[in-house]
Amino acid sequence: MDFNFTEEQTALQDTLRRFIAKEYGFEKRRALARSPEGFSRDIWLRFAELGVLALPFPEAFGGLNGSAVDTMVVMEAFGPGLVLEPYLATVVLCGGLLRDAGNKTQKETLLPAIASGELLMAFAHYEPDARYESNYVTTTATSAGDGWTLDGAKSVVLHGGGANRLIVSARTSGDARDAAGISLFIVDRDAAGVSVRDYPTQDGLHAAEIAFKDVRVGADALLGAKDKALPAIERALDYAIAALCAEAVGIMTALNAATLDYLKTRKQFGVPIGKFQALQHRMVDMTIAAEQARSMMYLASVKVDSPDVAERRRAVSAAKAHIGQAARYVGQQAVQLHGGMGVTDELVVSHWFKRLTTINLTFGDMDYHLGKFSDMLLAGPTAQAAPRAAAETTTVHERVG
């Protein structure tokens, strides 16, 4: 597999790295995290000016025809700065659902508004008893005249409190765990019957518990085909997982650089502690873990665009499981090598570690995706793909400079 960044991707990567380094300092980020919304509207509009918000959308709807690899470039650059803005929720998740499932009118209306920074959206899908299962939906949508009535509750909706509109999954037929019978609806966050409880998460971002009671929406609120939303939901979640993997790799890279710098400057017994062989070995293991994670990031970003659903899901689950394991190791080692100050709020290391921990828990933790990957191997025909996936991972890593 030939994997080299294009000139445009390299330029985007450099631009975002400079922007994050200059405009997204640690102290400024801490202040933004304590603000009521938890992010900066001004920076969000700056992202729009840079074209980042339009990146994954078709050119016909105000986008730049970007791929999952382009999104990977963005999210990896966001990682070191611990960017708080709702890029994952609005652009990757909701933008992806609109791009893949929306009709022409919905795309023409909403995608340009997202690209310009005017519209913020959140995906209200997971419920308290779902345990990462994307097919578990008990929120109901009942036909009512020329529209629908929604009832139910959604949990841990990323950036749900700051969104202008929500994309809500609801069951229009079948039982709670049926694959068929799930539909998507576009709902105004301020619609009658919608109640939102916003709260900060451990990593400094925001999420919300959202309840729907007799919420009336028109027929035009239906996003995609009735009863057939699950494939689009799973594809959007896979895109989001690949994006999170890139963010995690960006954070691990920054953690390793900060830890190495600390080992070179912190002295004990009159010498830098980086001179101690035991600590050198731990630093090498951290570097290897991060580089292996980078290989899996490349694999997931390439395969998530695959028309083969099984291949896409296998690669994404493998990447999420491996990167979750690597992130835990790198984060724990970085905290330990920094000593007691590694867990203080005043040091960025603790914030990187908290974000890595939250990424591992988002859209399925390491154990969940390891189980999914194992089930796919045991299913039979896909078992032959395991050695091929491993070989592709090595090739991708070797060919990216």
C-alpha cells in the first residue's frame, strides 16, 4: 500500500500545527474549558476560514471533497492542543450522517451552514443501557399526522448542550436491539419537549443528557430512509473512531516529546535522570508504542473509506483496540516519569492523560473492540484477513515519512 501525503495534506498539517502552537496555548485552553460553553466561538470561525469545517463534504454542497485521511491529518494536529471545539460532533459525526444519508434539500441547507461555522450539531444516539451497541435504541418516533412524535432519552451526547440542532436516532419499528427499525431525525435543540442537561467531562469537553417528551417534528425532519438508518450510523461511528485514533496518536506524540524533554532537564544526584538506563528503556518502549499506534491510525484511516463493510469494521476495531492499549501505556508511563507533578492540573501532561483515557472509553473501549475483532475472526471467511491486515500495517508505517 502506497501511502504518502499529498502536497495539500502536508500544507494543511503544517498550517494547523502552527495555528495550534500559536493560538491554542495551554493556559488559554484551561480558561476556555472553564467557560460556560467550554470552547471558543471565535476559534471555531477561524477553523471555518481555514477550510477545516468544509473539508469532508462534497464540493457541490460547499465542501472540499476531503477523505478520511484528510480528517486524520486534522485530528492528529488537534491532539497536542487538546482542542475543545466540537469538530468531532459537528463535522465528523453529524456532517458525515448528512453527507451519507441526507436528501438534496437537507444537504444544501445544512452542510454549507456547518462549513461556514454557523451551525453546530450533535448526534444523540447512545442510551444508558446501550453499552456501546449501536443497534440498541429505545427512543421512539411515532407517526403523527404529517410528522412524527419523539419520546425517550439519550446519554452522554458530545457537545449536545452547545448544538443548534440534533440528529436523533429513534425506533420506528421493532424491538430495542433489532438492527432494522431505526430511523434518524433532525431536531432543533430548543424545540418544545426537548430538555438538555449540559455538563463538563473529565477531559475538559462537554456532554449532555437529553430527554424528549412528545417532541413534534415535521415529515422533512426524517434523515434518510425510514427503518434503515443503522448502516449510516455505523459508518459515521467508524469515521469518528478513526478520527479519535488520530487524535490519540497526536497526543501520544506530544506526551513522548514532553517526557523526553523532562528526562533531559530534570536532575538527580547531579545528572539528568535521562542518563539512567532503566528510564531510557521505558522511554524507548513508549516511543515504540506510539509508532505502532501510528501505523494502526494509518490503516484505519485508509480502510474506513472501504466499500467492504466487514473490512472497514475489522480495521477500525483493530485500530481502536490497539491504540487504546498503547494510549494507556504511554499515558501511565509519562505520568510516572514526571513524578508527583504528572497528575497536577497545572501540568499539561495530566490533561493529555485524561483525554487519552476518555478517548479509550468513547464509542467502545479497548476490551469492547478487541471482542468485536475476535468475533469477526471467528465468523469464518474473515479469518484470512488477520495476517493481511498486520502486513498492511507494517507497509503503511514504513512508507510514511
